[in-house]
Amino acid sequence: MLFAAGAVALLILAGLGVVFLRPGWQITSSKAPNSSKYPIPPPNVAVATGPKAEAETALAISPTDPDNMVAGANDFNTLNGDKWCAYYTSHDRGKTWKTGFIDGYLGGPPSLLTGYDASSDGVIVADSKGNFYYAGLAFKRHVRLPGALSNLYAGREDSMFVAKSTDKGDTFGLVSIVSTAIVLPVKMDDKEWLAVDPVNGNLYLVWVIFSGTNTARIAFSKSTDGDQSWSLPTTISSVGSGWSFINTPVVVDKEGTIHIAWTDYTSKQVYYTRSSDQGNSFSTPTVVAPVVPIPDPLPNGDYRTDSGVVLAVDTSDANTSGSLYVAWADYASGDSDVLLSSSHDGGKSWEGPVRVNNDTDGNGADQFFPAVAVSAEGWVHVGFYDRRSDPKDTLMEYWWAISFDGGSTFPVNVPMSNASFNGAYSPGYPVGTNNDFMGDYTAVAADNQTVAGVWCDTRNGSETSQNSDIYGAVVPYKELLKENRWNFTIPWPADNSTKK
């Protein structure tokens, strides 16, 4: 279904409901005041539409210039046809984008990554001076193992890296290696997350090292000199997660406290830990909430899906400052919903989880791959894939939800993408296989004017011509909310600054 001008997307708003997971835990559904219609989704921009696939997005907005944004993705438009970490830079608040690749790719400028076959898993952050940092995983492909181990490589070398841009994301000339390992069939590094400390500018990198068929450890390293050097990795926690995908997002609050969350697929719980001494020590991990992992793949799709968590911290000047928000996809209701738990005491206790998507609970429509950000008013923004518009629960759009009350309710859900698409039209990964791949996450970012999102999109693909691109949209949420199509009182800050 294509959202043409003048078309409407019906937002079915759920009543308050409760789904019990385990004794002592429950999910409360967000309750919207009344039904509403959002007539035209925001304009979409093709961030990257190369002839080969792009997938798995990242996004950051410069705190010194909100018109300056940098997005990222795994991009297969390379000389060797393998994926490499690409960056897409905008200087006009997402209207136009130009493409670059992190140095070291085949045929490109040399760097410490020269000689690696591929790179992936990008994440982007910006510091208070407007510098951008791009973290990723680079690796060499060697011998693919046969049969059931075909996704593993004997003797593969990989490195966690961070690249720095001092020219507003136009180039990333400084590339540093954080950690290098020889990867065997029973050992593999995976998915890093990066944060910058607003107090001192430190950089903190967190990732997972799988070191056996039933164990994994969460590794931590930091740079105190702006990405010139990194500390030796230390272990935050060892968990029994097998080879399951495990996200470890990291954020830093205004006081410099480090916060980390992750999904443990063995215990089926979301965990949390914190450090108040720049990562020299971490608290004993505590449980945020249980999780019912979504199927991989979901029904009506053959692309990879997971229940990895995302994390955001409120660094605004609102009374919610310091609040933490963890979101993930969950199957407790019998379909995939986006759930969110919040902490308003620095991670000591957690509320929820609440259901972010406000379609009818348990209606069979799936929502997954959330991303979360907090804007200058302390409002919580969540982006996610949503299949509610298709009665067959197959086609999807990228949607956006907003909470005005510290993550307790999400009364506004609107489509951010202006076209529906089928995730099964994404190309296979590894290349040449039937394992369709849209990545493992999406990205949103917010300032005090707009919320921006970038996502993997297959609108230009088909069953016979598979293709995935990166699309984006920037929503002027203040202007949208001033129209107040939802007919309820919006809690504008006392100085009414958000109306200006």
C-alpha cells in the first residue's frame, strides 16, 4: 500500500489492557485519548539507493548544528561486493545526503583497516564540539565452514574500530583499532555500541565476545584522548547466551554515569548495569524485565528478526532529566510488540514495561526493531517497523511514537515512511544465500525541533529483484503537535518554548 497525497493512515488506538508475563511482572498498554488520523506521512528522502544493498542503520545529530546529521549503514556498493561501513552526511537537516566510506576499504584511502574484507555494525555519536565518532566491526573472511556451521569462518580475524570526524561528518580520517582478535568457530566478536561522556569527552565502547557454544562476555573499553588510544578490554559481565544475538547499548547521563543494558536469551531477561567511575567498575547486573523473544523469522517473513534492546538517557533540563528508557520487541501477546521500561532514579528501579505501539493488543500485527531517543523537552521518541496497515501482516512501514510523560504512555503513533514494503524483498546475507537481511536495528535521533529516522527499506525491490535501500524522514514534531489532531492537552514546557 502506497501512502499517496491525500490518503490517510488509520491509527487504531488501544484501550488500557494488561498482559501478565510472570508473577510480579506485567505489561500495561498505552491508552490514547481518542481515535485520530494522520493524513500525509512526512516527505521521505532516499539516503542511499545504490544498485547493491544497504542495511542496518545508525544516526546522530550534531548538538552544535541541528542541520548537520550523519547516518550510517552496511553498504554493499564496494569493489569486492562485500559490505563496508558507509556514512551519509547532511548539512540541511536531512533534505540531501552525500555518501562516503570509512577509510580502509578496497581501492580507497588507506587506514588501519586496510586489508580487511568487510566491515559492519556501525553506530554513530556526536560530542559537544560537533565531532562525530563512528564505531564498527571489521573482519577478514577466510575459510567458510561446511553444513550447519556455514555462518562461521575458521581463523577469521576481526577488529573493533572507531573513526573520528572533525569536519562535520564530511570525512572520517582518524581510524583507531580498539581490539583485535583471531576468531575461531567457538569465538566471535559482535555488535559494538558507543557513547560519549558529556562531562569529560571520554568515549566508551561496549560489545560482546562469544567464547564458546553457551557463554558470552560483555567487553568494555574507553578512550580518554578523543579516539587516539583505547584501554585494554575488561569484562562487565559473563552470561550464558549461546550464539544468540545480544545487544549491549551504552549511554552516559549529564553527571557522567555510564548505563548499559542487554538481552540475555538464556534467562530471557533484560539486564542493566551502571558505572559512576568512568568504567573502572560496574554494579552487579540487575533485571529490568523479562522478555519473550520474538520468532526468527517472524511469521509472513523470511528476514532475520530479534529482541535485542535499545537504550536512551534523558539529558534535557526537564524534570525527567536522568531518566533511562530501554525498548525491545516482545512476543508475550502472541504477536510482536515494542515494549519499553523506564527508570527515573538512575537505574535503581524500573517501571513497566509498557506497550509503545497503540494498535489493538494481540491483533496479530507485528512491530519490531525499535530505536529510542529523547528530545530537549524530555519527551521520549520511539521508531519501529510496523505491519498494522496490512491485514495480512506482511507489508510494513516505519512508524514513530512519542511519550510526554516519561515513557508511561505513547498516545501518538504515526507512520514515518510514506510507502509500504515487504522485508522479504531484501537480499540474502551472506551474499548468495536465501537468508533475507534487513539488519538487526533501525535508528532515530531528536533535538528540540525535529525527530529524524533512518531505516532499511525495500520499496524498490521485488520478489524477483531483491534490493534494500536506506530511507529517512525528518518530522517537525512541534509543528505536527501544534495542529493537535489528537484533541488532547499537550504538556508544553512552562515557558512555552516548544511552541516557538
